[in-house]
Amino acid sequence: MSTTSSQPFPRPREGTPLYVHLPFCAAKCHYCDFFSVPAEGHDRGAMIEAILREADHWAPRSPRTLFLGGGTPSLLSAEELKRLLDGLDERTGWRSSALERTAECNPESLDEAKAAALVELGITRLSIGFQSLDPDTLRLFGRVHEVETSFAAFDAARRAGVRALNVDLIYAVPNQRLEDWLRDLERVLALQPEHLSAYNLTFEEETLFRKWLEEGRLERLPEERELSFFQATRERLSQARLDAYEISNFSLNGYQCQHNLNYWHNGEYAGLGPSAVSKVGQQRRGNHKGIQGYTRRMEEQAQACAWSEEPSSRARLAETWWLGLRLSEGLSAREARERAGHAGPDEDFARLALQLQQQGLLELGGEERWRLSAAGLPLADYVARQFLALSQRVGSCPS
């Protein structure tokens, strides 16, 4: 069980990776459960000032990675991006410290001028949300860009000098055929991206997709067909030298997303902006989601915490196991204990790993590292539930 902390949150230590959540989008995607709102009618300048105010009190010095997520960071103008990134650099020195600087982008808001502005401001990596190359699927998703716009955005980023490009794609869409997915995958591979994220479609709570699923307006693909998509995707990307370093993430050697690797290693991180989550020491905290609630709290209290928790040692250990097992490198029991800060007994975790090995879902390799087996990879969520079932966590925000 988690315990509620009544102590002030410590400021993230120097070097802690920094995430900045920019909640504005051109439109809300039907599958998305991240906090985002249509940009129209909102004061983006006021949001930037609120984020910088939070950075005054919360941002770490010299973060080793910077990640602008959302939402759609590329929706901001070049002037707004400059105000945000210059302001963050004044407060953290990220331009001198961050080895990787990522911005998420959607095709409709990324042209060569915007990409060039991001490069000039210090961004080194762009993640572009193609999601699909089928016009009907894009409409089903609620995307506002055309297929051709995705290719134009990618080309614009290359011309602007971006040397680390990720493409986001979603597969196993209702009624999708495997041959159509593989054809689209070939078109993306022809671009030669350094990184590709390919996600099996999920129907998250509080999304239109989940509502439509429950109403019978959408029908998910059968599990055996989802498995065929999963396996064919991994096989083709391996042939293209894009290694599956995480279940849904593939990269050329040396182009793994360092910011996200820190999450999967269960490292510390600091988040700024509405809904952003931070992990500092053994404490977790999350900001208010609403635009007005976040900006008002920043104006009145200079902090926007909506909830906090301090998970128990066993809860942290369970979390560390399932996160680490998502990586192709896996993890050892020793690494799990060290990352979780767990000093107590962990025999039941070792027993569970052995049981999952006997079921053919885990394998034990060199240096006593546990990894998902070929049979376990598509069942990663099931494996995660087994570890999380060993310990649950709860929490609330201190006053």
C-alpha cells in the first residue's frame, strides 16, 4: 500500500529528465486518453507563462533530456516556442546539458519553417504522428491531416536539418487487413526514419473509441489477428535494421529514445504543465488537468499539484519489474531492487518470474537477466498484471 506524504516535495535533483506538457491540439483524437484540448479559444501565451512559473519552483537544473509532449507542441508558433524554450533554458540550462531534446509534432502543424525554428531553438529529435496512411482510418481516428501532409512534414523536417526522426503509427484498426498495414509500413520505411513507434490500437477509458466499442459501433480485431499484426511488424522492422528495443518502439542503433528509456528504467523525472506527472525520490505527484485549474493554481499558489503518493517499497518493485520487462534488454532481480529502492524480501517476485518462465512467457539469460520470451512478448500486459497483483498502490494529494 502507498502512504500519503504530508512533507513538501523536494525539488528534482540536477540532471533529472524534464517533460513539458503542452495540452493544445487542432482536434481531439478519438482514441487518445492524454489530456488535450482544442487550441481555439485558449490563451496559449498564458499557458506558457504558467509553465515557466512552475519551472521557477520545480524544474531541475541541467536536465539530461528534454521532451515536449502533449497535445501538439508544434501547434505553437515559432515565437511561442522561442518564449517557452528560452525561458526554460534560463531556468534550467537545458541547452548545455540535455543530450536529447525531443518535440512531438503533428503533420498539419509542421512545415520547414517550423522545423527550422525548432532546430535553431535547440531541438534535436522530432516525433511525427502519422498514425495511419489510410484516409478512412485517419477520419475514424479524428485526425485533421491528410496522408500527403504526413510525408510533406517528414520531408520538411529533413530539409530543416533534423537528423533524428521518429514516426508514430497505429495498427490492428477495426477491419484493417494485414496486407494493407504492411504496404503502408513499406511506404514509411522508404523514408528511412531513425526511429519508429508502432502501437497496437487500444480502447482506453474515457475515449470516444471506448464509448463506440461499448455501443457496438466499433469491433476490435480478434486476438489472433492482432497477434499476426504484432509478429509481422516486428519481423519486417528487424529486416529494416530497426531493432525492437521496447515492445512498441524500434530504432537504428544509437537512436533509442533516451527520455523514454528513463521511464522504462523507472528513473526519476520532472513534469511541467497541466496533467504532467513527476517522480522524485520515492514520491509521485501529478498536476491539475484543466487549463483554468492549472493556470489559476500557478497564479495563486505557484504549484499545481492535484494528487501525490509515496508507493510502498513492494509497489515500486512490482512497477519496476513490469516496466523493465518491456525492454528487450530485460532486467535482473538485483536491478529491480536497486531501481525500486527495495531493501526487503522479494522471494515472491522471484517465484513469479520462475512460474512465468515455466509457462513459457519469460526466459532467463546471461547475467541473470529476465526477458519476455517470444511467446511472452504479445502477452506483456498479462505479465505486467501478474507483477502488479503482488502489490497495489493508492494515494492522495497533501493539502
